[in-house]
Amino acid sequence: MNNTLDELAEQSGIDIRSAHWARVYSFAQLIVRECDRLNLKQSLELSGVVTDTEHGSGFDSVCLDTVKRVEQYLAGNAFAQHFGVAE
């Protein structure tokens, strides 16, 4: 993993030199993996649109609805809601 987690820890005031940081870092990695899982779900939604457009009936209203749903998900606060920290 790159230095992003270290930079975020520094911004939040966590001492990355402490033994406690290893546990925090591990926890952060789990959060990142969960976000990846959620993104994969959206990617699979869009893959269906690509498949339908390239090999199926073309870009229809179902495809448009899927693209709109994924766009709203990405533009919204889905991660915050998923982790229960939405404002």
C-alpha cells in the first residue's frame, strides 16, 4: 500500500511510530478492501450495460436506468452510509 494511509493518519493526529499504528493500519486496510468490494459491485452493474450494448439488444432503457443508478451511487455518500457515518 502506498503512503496515503500514513498521510491520512498524520492528518488525523495518529502517531504512526507507535505500536498501536499497526492495528490502526490493519483496520484501515480492511476498510479499503470493503470499499473495493462495493466498487466491484458497481463495476459489475456497468459490465452488464457494456455487454448488452456490445453483444445484446443495444443501449436500452434498462441500460440507461443502470447507468443512472451507478452514477447516483458514485456521486452520493454511499460509502459514508455503508459505514454508518453519513451526515
